[in-house]
Amino acid sequence: MADEQPALECPCCGNGGLRDFYRTEQIPSHSCLLMNTFDEATSFPRGDLQLAVCRQCGFIANTLWDETLVAYANSYEETQHFSDTFHRFATELAQRWIDEYDIRGKRVLEIGCGKGEFLALLCELGDNRGIGVDPSVIPKRIPAHTRNRIEFIPEYYTAAHARLDADVICCRHTLEHIAATAGFVDQLRRSIGDRRDVTVLFELPDVTRVLRETAFWDIYYEHCSYFTAGSLARLFRAASFDVIDIDRVYGDQYLILAATPTTGPTPPRLQIEHDLDDTLRDVDDFADRHPRSIAVWRARLGELSGGGKKVALWGAGSKCVSFCATLPASDQIACVIDINPHKQGKFLPGTGHRVVSPEDLRSDPPDVVVPMNSIYSTEIANELDRLGVSAQLLALESLDGGV
Ligand SMILES: [Zn+2]
């Protein structure tokens, strides 16, 4: 590992001595905001990213993160619900949480509800009522019969929302966007007050897999906070929660956590929490391996485009923006495909690729398709078959083997 930064305090546990281990410069400051023109996309604001790990709790932060660079509003097109794979996962997770924590006939608050699809699922499947807080919410995307069950508040979640009383508080893919992590979880705990019968449910990316797979495309600007199971549990336990379950889901890409409020800090009691030594070792390994991973992809894209092959990336989300910006590889990628109609025709921040629909591939088929998330590989292969496009699928994680 490289330099130590004793001056920086860990935003989770307050200890000093964060250690840098990864740096990438001038990457787009947002990777889900799609632009209406090529010029807007290529002149999108950029920032530098430097990951550092806390040796006390295993938390990882972008220590160069600048909040003022991160815009977030209606044009934030984060939804993955257009994918059957993702929709099935979301439905299964909603049903799992309803069954495990008896979320039926309850009042559910979702902090950072995005477009509101998941909250709608919880309300439909468990006959619940919902409150969704998110500045990017678009209530009209939710079917009218479910919309009646949900109060949408198009704002950032703040201390002012503590007045919202709920039996279940759910927060998915939000904590990784928050730099003051302990401040956020402390505020959440205070908002619950004296109630003990509240269930808190979180979902967020697991950095363990990112480190072990050297998945540099999963590190992007708007994610300023990166958790392992252990560092997440330690944060909640210190903030007077008992962590009752942590699990890995979605091909080990995400962590889900369930917690209940207590009167003080709680000791670890789940096997999965004891990961600090492993995390520090994973960080060292990532620091050693990522230059090769980046070099292999640079060389591979150079060979393919040099040999006249058209390479397409499938999935115009954060991974795609990060992958292109980190290499960088704008000229060697022929196009970027996405099944979300709200993304098609728009332009990717950074490289400025125009997002095309799968149907567009019929007239201009690629030779190689790289799924930006391997969990969609089967779905993508089926779609290519349907379109009559015989492109080779190349996994992001494959560092060996020719093409
Ligand atoms: Zn820490």
C-alpha cells in the first residue's frame, strides 16, 4: 500500500491513519446522468478519485471526493428495472424481506427510493403503505393503483424527515453516495427515538467482490463510500443498532443488512462481520493487481479495434462510464447499448458515446459485446439471438484467454 494519511479521520469510526491504495484521475463526476448532446457529455465535470482504507474498521473512502461535483436530480436514470434479471431480483428481495421481517400491513419509509419501483413492490406484495423520500422520484412511473398507497417526498433525506413515523425503514444503494457515513447512521438512529420495534433494512455494493475481482469498473466518482460486511456492521453497531443479519446477494455484488435499534453500541455476533484481516489483505492484493487488469483491457481493445473488430459495451450505467474513463478507451468502442428506453438516444458522460437500443444492432452488428455486468450475460445472449446478431460475448472479469 502507498501513503498513509494520518491527518484524515475515518468517517465511520473516527480513527486516523487511512491508507491510499488506488487512484484514478479526471473521471466524470457522475455516471448515471445522461446528456442530451455529445458536447454536453464530453465536457461533463470531472474529478479525481483516491481510495484509502481505514485499518481500524476496514471502511474505504474516496478521500478526494468533492460533493459539489455530484449533481443529482430527475435526470438521474439509475433504474435497472427494465432488465428482467434485475426486476426478478428486486421482487425476490422484497418478498424475502416481507417474509423474514413480517412486513405486512405496515408503514414503510424508503430513504433514497429512486424512481420508487422497489417501494411499490414492498407495498403491493405486503399490503403496506409507503413513504418515499428522494429528489429524483417520478411518481407517474408508478401504476396508479400502487401510487395511492405511497406518499412521495421529492427531497433529500435530512433531519427534518425524522417526523416521519415508520415501522420499517429501508435504504437501498444510497449509503455509498454519502461521505459522512457515521453522521447519516447516527441521524437515522435518532429519528427512530425510543421505539424498539422498528426494522432497518439496507442494501449497498459489497466492496469485497470489487477488490477480489480487481473490478476497477465498479469504482466510480459518485460512490464515495465503500463497505465490506464487517465495516458496515461496525458502523451500525457503534450507532446503537443490533445487526441481526447481513447477507450477500445478486451474485455477491450487494450486501443486505437488517438491524434493530438498541440503547447503546452492540458487540459483533455474526460470523460474516469478522473480516478485517481479510479486507486489509484484499486491499493489498488489489493494489498489486489493478495495473495489470487495466493494461490487459487496454491491450485487448487496441488489438480488437486494430483488427477491424467492432466492440460494443452492453449497459450504459456507472460501470460503463467508469470502464471507459479509467482505460480510457473512447475510440476503440463502437457503441454502447442499453435496454432502458429512457437512456437511448442520450450521450454517455465522459466519452460521449450515444446510447443505442438493441434493435439498432440489426443494421450495424458488433463483432464483440462486453456485458457491463456479467449477471446479465444470459439475458444479453438471448437478446442477441433474438436479433439475429452473432457477436462474441466477452466477460469483464476475463483477464486471460484470447479473443
Ligand atoms: Zn474506520
